[in-house]
Amino acid sequence: MAVSAVDQDAGTETQPLLLNNHNDHNQNNGTITPRDTDLSDDRSSTTSTTSTAATAVIVVDFDPAGDPDNPLEWPIAFKWGIVALLAMTAFVVTFTCIAVIPLATSIGRDLAPSKSRSKSASVLLVTIWELGEAAGPLLIAPLSEMYGRYPVMTGATLLLCAASVLAATSTSVPQFVFARMLSGVAVAGNVLNPAIVGDVFAPEERGAAMSIVFLAPLVGGAVGPSIAAAVAENHGWRRVMWMCVALASACELLFFTYFRETYKVQILRRRAAERLRKVNAAALEGGDDGCRKAVMTTVVFDADGAGPGCKTAESGWRKLRDSVLRPGRVLFGSGVLMVLSLLGAVVFSYFYVMSTTLPDTLQDVYGLSPVSAGLCFISFTFGSVISVIICNRSLDAIYIHLRDSSKTHPGVGLPEYRLPLSVVGSLAIPFAIAAYGWIIELRLPVPLLLAAVSLIGSTLMLTMIPIMAYVVDAFGLYSASALTGIIVTRCLAGTFLPLTTVPLVEKLGYGWGFTVFAAVSFCLAPISLLIFRYGHYWRQFSQYSREQ
């Protein structure tokens, strides 16, 4: 029976496949069924072969009594080894991204002659990463469903190595910018890390693994600037890039030697292809034309997941095209999602607005060394961690309280009950942004500046995390595409909005320049409040979030 399954962790909805895959990783079986012939070997469920010239059915299962190919049954030590590898890769990716922030000015000074150098070019060296990362989610999730996790993760890490080499050997700003954009494209972990954890752990076992995978980028973001600044001060910025190459190469080597395919669908496809080859060979030897026709038809139909009467290559590319376009359809098909993505995009871009102004401010205005300036980024991570803890402890509790105390929808859990913390964050972030600008403008003490940086990190995460939880709840079957649309919008804003910082500061100064950003945020702040109040009704106007 053809079913349409959703791989929520992978970040995209799968196309209808002849596979009983309900995305329930507790189940140990999956069935590929192109028509009426059953076959097996000693590791599959009991099957039989029936000859018919017209139809065939092939059933391939993990052995419920125990199967070494089932990722859920792999040794626990091996599973945690995979988690450690994912965490290491997430650390390296974040380190590679963040390490450039305190070095951007010196890189621009080294690569561009003084007559053509501009502050905007230094900003672009940092933010262009997000432009590449905007393209990544559109390709990585569907490719992982077509070819499995292993080739996508190894390919993405290899691309990160190549992009880091290109950055380390750059002789011009455009070349370095291109290398940074390629590095952003190679970020597969944002999409696939949760999916891989879901592949190998049962739902009740995933919490600790997820926490480690999500903690690693925060650690990379905290230590990256300080380590990069210390290395660059003594050995130059190119040594930092070669350090990133070495770290990415170590990850690539571990993926090649240690990692195994974890995607249940791909494992069963390979098993089906092997069974089909065996039956096809037996049919050819036996000279049964009818059986040969049935088996040959089944090979094309099943092993690559193509539909009946479709060419495999065309089906694969059509699936990829549809997967790339689907987030845009969902995004522009929902007014609620569009305004939330606008809020999230502007709020997220403040990280890069802060990142591209803080290093120069600390060195030029406050006289700190590059290493000390790099250490100051820990304050942003500190504020972010506080909000992560608040959200982990409060999101579900607030949801349950509002569900149980609701008078209009008693006992019904609405997605809007996820948003109260986002209301607080979106109302607070304009004050954090304005405080950051005026503290610099008035040359107030460094501890006050770092407190403002920490407040920006805290309010940013307090706004974003509930929005992501809301989208998952509100868009159900389409939540993966909705999240991808938000990520792409966020990355585009993170690339280009910080470029407005330089002209604003040059014309208005830090105080009034950042007050402009605060005013924009203040105008967008009511979005969370309005959707919390009226989102239940507005969602019904979209086919993607309408309640059935």
C-alpha cells in the first residue's frame, strides 16, 4: 500500500513511497511492496515467491527477533559514538563560522588594498555564511531521503574541508567570500543531526543525545572567537583557517571509517535490491519468461523508490525539485507563517549586527586586545544558555497550564499556547538593542556592554525557540517545510540586514543608529502577541495549518 510519510527530524516531507514507514522509530519493520512476489533471506521476515506475468510483491523487513542492520538495535556504545561524532561536527561547523568574526577586519585589510577596502566588505565576510546556509536545508533533507544519511553527511563534510582550504589560500576578498558561502552550503548538521539521533534512538531515549548535539554549537560559539583571536595574533589569520581545515578533515575521516547508514528507508531499499537481484538471476536461469518480466519490472519499480511506469532518474529529480519548492509554497501559502518568519528573520539578524560591531568596538573604543575581545563573545552564549534553560523548563508547563485553564477551548491544546515566552522576548529585544548602541555611544564601562550583549542573546533565543515550537505544532504534516521556510528567510536576513549597520552608524552614530533597529523591532514585537491571541482563527485561512 502506498503511504505518504513525514520525516520530521530530517526536515522535509517524503514523497509517497511503497513503504510502510510511519516515522515511528520504535517499530522494527518496514515493507517495500511493488506488487505480488515475496522474497527473503535469512535476515528478513518470512517470504515466498509467486510467479505472475503481470504483478509482483516484494516484502523486506527487519527481523523482529533481532537484526544487526536495524539502527535501533545497534550496540549502545556505537550509538553514543555516533552522537559524539555529530557533536564534534556541530562544534567544528560553529567554530569555523564564528572564528572569522573577530578576524574580519584584519582579513579584509590583508586581502584588499587600502583604497578599495570598506567596512561593509568586512561585514560580508562574516554574514555571507548565512547565504550559503539558506541553500543547504533546501537540498540536504531531500538528498538524504533519496540517497541516505551517509553519503550526504560525508559529502557535506568533504565540501566543508574544500571550502576551508579555499578560504585559507584566498588571495582576494571575493575569493574568501565565495569560500565562506560554500562553507555555509556544507552545513548538513542543522538538518540531519536530529534525524540521525531519531534513527538510532527510540523516542524515550533521545533527550540526552539531543541535548549533547545542541550543546556543542554553543560551546563552539563561546570558545571560537577567543581561540581564533589568540592564534591569529601570533600566527596570522590563515593559520586559523588551516586549523579549521584540520578539524573538518578529522570529522571527514571519522565519517568514512566509523559512521554507518542510519536511514531505515535506505537500508531496506538496499536489502530489497539485493533480494531482487537474486530472484532475477534465478528467473533468468529457469527460463520462465513470465517470472522474468515480473521481476525485471519490480527491479525498476522498487529498488530506487520510483512509482509504477516512471523512470527512476526522472522520479528522483522530480522528487528533489518538489522538495526544494515545497517550503516556498508553504511559506507563501500562510499569512501567519510569513509574519512569524519576518519577526524571526529580523530578530536573528541582530546576532550578526552585534557580531560585526563588537570586536572593533572593544579594540578601538575600549582598547582591549584581540584575545580579550574574543573572550567577550562568551557573554552572548551565556545569555543564550539562560533562555534555553528557561524554555526547556517552562514551554511545556505554560502549554499545559493554558490548555487546562482555557475557557474558549477547554482541554484542547492549541499551538498558540507555545507563544507566551516569545511575546516576552520580542517585547524585550528592542530595549536590549537600544541599550547596546547607547552604551557604546556613551563609552560606558565594558561590564555594562557585555551585559547588553548577554541580554541580546537571551531575548533572541527567548523569541526564536517558542516560534519554532509553535510552527511544529501548528503546521503538523507540513511543519518540516514550514521550518525550512523560516530557516531560509532567517539566513537571508542574517546575510544582508547587517550590511545596513555601517551606513547607519556612520550617519547617526551608535546610539541613534541602533535606536533605528530597536524601533523596527518594536514595530514587529506585537506579531507574537497578536498570533497568540488570534492565531487560532487566522490559521484556518491556510490549507497547511487549517485544523481538520
